Amino acid sequence: MPAPAAPSPAAIDLQLSGATHQGAPVLAAMHLRVMPGETVALTGPSGVGKTTLLRILAGLHADWQGQCHLPGRVAMVFQEPVLLPWRSALENLTLTTDCSEAAAHLALAQVGLTHRARAFPGALSLGQQRRLALARAFLVQPEVLLMDEPFVSLDPALGAEMMALVKDLRRGRDMAVVLVTHSAEEAATLAHRTLRLEGRPARLVA
């Protein structure tokens, strides 16, 4: 009788004992496991610790205890687009990802910014800035993509357009995605499953 197949390795495997922010407990013990190709939406009230959890995964928060396994490349899309204001849209891609100009032009075309390649971030609308941030994240071919409320403050039509863009960019890529959102529509549209942070310190609830 053949031996059972070994379980596929997770793209994200976080065993968290706890986390603090400015000395105060924020996150309780939890286990977060996300498989390649899976999108998990992370919901919960404002201030509960969703961004802290995302920053732990990104390696940007130091005050936590436990173990985190994230093989390969990780990209993060922040709530506010973090762009180089003194560089063009094209240079925001080539300088931060070390890609060729040809690859950057292709990425701009994929997010509908071909005509804005030479524009500086200050001349772009919020929606265009978020498109540029998405292009940059996908250009690095990440195995893990972390997204912190990437569609907040957008009107419903533009938000729907951005969700469709993410689905299109994600297609054919075996990446794990964690999406922080307050929107049930975003979670239902993009995620395979939804987890909620509740309490103080916060715990994960399926």
C-alpha cells in the first residue's frame, strides 16, 4: 500500500506566541497557515491588530514572539502608496525592482498606465498611484503578497475596477495572498477564505 502523500508546504506558516505595540499586548497566540495559490482575507475592527499581523509577516514589526516561515520573495502593498515622489512612474518600477525598462513598460501596460510612464506620483490620481504600487508588487514575482487595505478611499466603481485588476494580475501565479480589509465585498470577491481578528489581545477566528 503506498504511503500517504506528504502535505504541501505552506507559503506562510506563522506560529505566533504573542505581539506587543509600544509595550501593550496586541496579538495573542495564533497559528496562521496560507498555502501557495490561496488568498486569505483578514478582517476585524479598526485598531485590533490587522496591520501589525501583516507587518510581522513582512518582517517590519519586531516586538513579537514565535516562528514565521515565508520561503521566497515577499511583496507588500500598503494602504497609502509608498512611491518615490521625485521619480517618474517608470523609474518607480525600474529603480525599486531592478527590472528592465521593457519589463517596466509591460507592467505599466498591465495596470493601464502606459500613458503615464513619465508622470511623477504627485501628478497621478490616488487610483493611478495604487495601480503603480500594484505593478511594482507584481513585478518582483512574489511568492507571498501582503495587501493592507489597498482599495480604501476609492469610490465603488474604481474599487471594483481595482479588484478586477488584482484578480487578473494574480491569474496564473502560484502566490499566497493575505488581504487586510474592512469590506465584505472585497473578501468575497478576492479571498478563498476569511479570518477575523477579535478581542484584546486579538485572536484569529475562522
